[in-house]
Amino acid sequence: MSLEETEELGDTVVEVDGIRFVLDPQALKWAEGATVDYRQSIFGKGFTVKTSHGGNC
């Protein structure tokens, strides 16, 4: 997974609660049914992605 500055031809744009996600065709397969959570604790902060395929990203 990486962050890109621009959209490419074939990307899918999904907006949820004002947050815009741009997914390429390969990432879209893994994103179906996934949940994104932002966590902050004494150990740090960041996003967690849980996929419906049983894995975490």
C-alpha cells in the first residue's frame, strides 16, 4: 500500500464521511468489505485497515 499524489486512469474514488479514498484496480479487490479505523494510544497513533479476507494492512 502506498500514497500517491494523483489519480490514474482506472482508479476508483470512494468518499466516506468526507474522507476521499482513491483505489487502483488491485487495491479495490482487497478493499471490498474492509474497515478503516484511526487509533491513538500511548504507543502511537495511526490507521488500521481490517480486510474481509481475514488480514490486516
